[in-house]
Amino acid sequence: MTSKTKGIGKRFGLIAAVALLTACASVPALIATAQQTPAATSADTYIHAGRLLADPASGRVLTQQTILVRDGKIVSITAGYTTAPRGAKVVDLKSSFVMPGLIDSHVHLASEQGPDSRINGFLKTESDAAIDAAGFARITLEAGFTTVADLGGPSESILALRSGIARGVVPGPRIISAAGGVSVHGGHGDANGMPRDLVPLFRGNGVCSGADDCARAVRERVRDGADIIKITATGGVLSNTAAGLGQQFTDAELAAIVQAAHSMGRKVTAHAHGADGINSFLKAGGDSIEHGTYANDESASLFKANGAYLIPTLLAGDFVAREAAKPDSFLQPAQKAKALEAGPKMQDMLRRMHAAGVKIAFGTDTGVSAHGDNAQEFALMVGAGMTPLQTIQAATVNAADHFSLTAEIGSIAPGKIADIIAVGGDPLANVRELESVDFVMAKGTVYKQ
């Protein structure tokens, strides 16, 4: 190496050393700058809520609040409109009424009653039902219902949809599934109104007779993936049979069902209209009643003794009564007679049970009425004597308690899942505001805005 080359090397070495020292000296300054202007994580969402009903149990409405959502959960709620860091998403709901996502405790996502209902039972496959259910699930979510309980119908379709929604590949509400149901031979839930030779093709393995067989049916529901056990304790309006609305399981069968379900960690809810079936089920230790049309004073006492919930489904009663009264109704004669008998009685039943102090959880039996119309139940509940706040409690904190999900949903609080909706007006003043939801977030993802 020449002396000239050595000189050039020394100068480059000196330049490199100075550059390194300069870089090292600037590191603290870079760190300090980063600390002064922190970047948000990509999952951070700041919701600026003009009015906020975070905890429906209290009924307290806060104003000008900021909700921080990260990774699908609520991180914090702070007073004022917090300035979001760089990279965060901001949702402006300053002119809106913000509240927890709604919970419908009784739906049937795979179907919707109409003139083609009977023929669809023969023509549609499980795959068709899955596609229909996915469409109805999206409609339900956009209506503000971020959690639903699907209580019957094609179990494989609903279980697949439940999984798809949970994995985030299909938009829809969180699904609590009964994986079909448990019914008696010839009763509500069996394959009625068709030729005898076709019955084995359409009868599910949840149809049973005798205590041991009914315990078997419960265990098979659990095996299939049921989150809750749904039974038909009495006759039903839409089953195509003139078998009435009274008790259809024996007391021994009801006791075996409840014991089998509870021993496997599942609650049991019963479709029940007649007081005999309601009371026998509650005496057997049942957890909740769907419909409850003919509930009486003894029923109210049993509800309170058990801590059981009533899911009144007034919308279904209203829908079938109106449909049955039409000259061109698509209902069959046996269905019409039961609809006209039971439908008009349901609102008065809720009035009596609410006055007696029975716990109420919101549920509609949607699929009888049209999907997306779920929130029409609120006004019917107000018509039965409940306040708007009490109906909202039924669809949030009460329904969450009914499904043992209080730690996850039902209110907006740090650590809970970010299921959040918003409407333009004040639903505490006019509950029908909930029939037109403007904003829907489920598990931290915005689906409607």
C-alpha cells in the first residue's frame, strides 16, 4: 500500500468514526422524540361518544367520553374527547347515543316464515340453510344485535356459521347455539304435517320418549356442540298439528332432561306456552322459559324461586296473530287457530310477570318475524308496562347474565369485548330509536357506520 493510499484510508476511518459518534450522540434525542409523540398500535380505535350508556344496569348516561378499543376489547373510558395518537383510528360519534351491542336470546337464523316455508322444508338442503343463515346473520348484526342465541333449526348449518363468525371469516353476531332441540314424538319440534313415510327423513335425533331416551337426546346435543339445551315443553303455534299448547313432556322426562344438561354444564331453556308445562319445567329446575303465554301466579313464584328468566318473544306473538287474521294467510288451519288463541295474550302475560318481579331477558323468536326487525320487540315490551331503560337492560345486562357472559358482554367496561352500537336519538326517551341503528362494532371491528 502506498503512502497516498494509507492517507486516504486514515481520512475515511476518521470520517466513519465521527459519523458513528454523531449517531450514538443522537440516539437519546431520537428516543426522547419518540416518547413525546408515541405512535398508536394498528389495533387502536378511539371512539368519541357524545352520550354514552356504558352500564345499562345503572342507567347513567355520560357525556363527551372517549372509548379506547384495542385488539377487540375495551381498554379504557375517559372523560372528554382524547386526542388520538399517530396511527390510531378515530370514530366520531359526538352527535350519537352510544351503548353496548344488543343481545337477542331467541332467534332462528336459518329460516324466515313466509308463503314458501312449507315447500322450503322439503327443497332446501343444509347447505342452502347455511347460506341463508349467513345472510340473515349479517342483517341481524347490522340491526345492532352483536350476540344471538339460535334455538333450533338445522344444527350443522348454525354450528358452521358459529365457527365462521368466531374466526372472523363471516360477518355476523356471536352465536350461542342449541345445536337443534329436544322434543317429544308427535309434539312441537317433531316432523309434523307430512306423510308418515317421510317422517324418518325429517325427524332429528333430538326427538325422544321416556326419561332415559330424553337424557340421551340431551347428551347428543352436547356432543354436537350445544352451548345451551333448548326443549319444547309444550305444544307450539307453528307446528303443523292440532296438539294444543299444553304440556307435552312428562314430569319424569323433564327432570331427566334438566339433570342430564346440568351434569354436563349446560343450562336448559324451554319453549312453553301452557301454564302446566311452564310450571312443571320450573319445578324440575329449568333455567328459563321462552314465550310463557299462559304463565300464572304459581309460575311467577317458581320463576323467582329458581332465579329463572322469562324470554317473552312478544314480536313472534304479534306477528303470528296479525298473519293469522289475514284472509290470504300462509299459515295452515292448525297454525291459525293456535296463533289467534295465543298471540294476543302474550303482552298481558309480560305485564303480569314484570309486575310480579320476574327477571326478563330480551328475545324475539326472529325467523318467525323478519330478520332485522328484532328491535321492534322493544316497543311491544314498553306497551306491556316496562320502561325503555328496563327493556334495554333486558337486551344487555340481563341477557348477558342469562347466558353467564357478564364478564364479556352486556356493558361497556375495560376488559370486556368491544361490542358497541350507536343511534341518533335518545332511546331512553323513545325506545323505537333502536329500530334504526347507525353504527355497529362487534369484537372491535366496525361493520356499520
